[in-house]
Amino acid sequence: MNSKRLTEEELIEKQEKVKAWLHILDKIYWVKMTVFSRAINIHNQNLHNFRKGKRGLTEENTVLLEKVIVRKYGRLLMLEDSDDESISK
């Protein structure tokens, strides 16, 4: 994969961002976690535990999950961010 490894802080930050995205996609848009677990080839329960904060993902799976989310649902997440900004103004 990448020769550049993430630092511990970068990995934690990336994991928190991915967890927030998973929460938005699940609770607002009703996207099921099986879509993502199949895309990155991990067990659905492991992804569920990651989202709940009971378990971590490897750096490789975190980066892969971030890419899958951005490719499939990036526009929805951008809309969600712009809605949050308009509400806070």
C-alpha cells in the first residue's frame, strides 16, 4: 500500500473522522454497515464494534474504509457539512 505510515495521532484523528461519517451515514441516510464491511473485506461485527468505539481498525483498513466512504458517499457528506455550517450561522 502506501510507503508513508501514519503517526499515532494522525491515525486516531482519521479513525474519529471515519466513525463520525459512519454514524452520519447510518443514522441519517440509513446506509447499512454491511456495505462497508464487504467493501474492505472485514467481518461486519468488527466494523460495528469499531463504530461503537469498542475496537480499533488497522491503519490499512482505516485508510481503505475512508477511501470507500469518500468515493461512494462523498457528496452526501459534503451536503451534511454544508447543512451544519448554515445552521451554525
